[in-house]
Amino acid sequence: MGSSPKFNEKDVGFIGEDLVLEGTVHSRNKLVIHGTIKGVISGEDEITIGKSGNVHGSISGGLVTVAGKVEGDVNIQDHLEISPTGNIEGEIRVPPGKLVIHEGAEISGQCFITSSDKKSISSKS
């Protein structure tokens, strides 16, 4: 414990399995969700939806990882990774080359590739 850790728990918002939140959640730091959120989630840093995490609403963030279930639209500015246990039901908007879908992941909805200038959005059909 003599060295200073790179990870600081003050830099992480954690929503445990037994928590159910309704409303808008915004985080400037990393956010890890293992519980249920009914509402809008936005973040300036990394957002992780754990295996037991459930989101009933939209997510907007830079770097998002989904291992749980999302029922709502996902708007990504940087990178989206959907783990083998991940499930998204809704519209996905992500920059070109910034979507990773692992074998076993489920998506029900449309995926749009956003332009780099963020002015126009084109469908990848």
C-alpha cells in the first residue's frame, strides 16, 4: 500500500444491485451500474452497465460498455462495446469504427453511424 494507486474510488460512481433509481443521472467521472435506472443517463467519462445492470431509458456518453440490459436509445460520442451478456433494445448512434459487438450480444433496433462533424447522421443499411 506504499505506492499511490491509479484508481481512486472517489472517481467512480457506483450503483449497486439492490438500488433502483428513477430520474436523470449525470456523472463527470466513471459510472458503474449494477442496479436499475429508470430514466436518462449521461456521462462525461466511462459508463459501464454491469451484467446485473438494467437501464430503462436513454444513455448518452463518451465510452460506454454494456454487459447488462438497456431498453432505450444509446448515443455514443467515442466508443461502444457490447459484451456477450449485453442486450440493447433501441436506437444506437455511434461514430464510425467505434462499435464492438461480442459474440452472444443481442441488439434489437437500428444502428446509425454518426458523421465525424456531428451535423448529419446516416444510416448504415
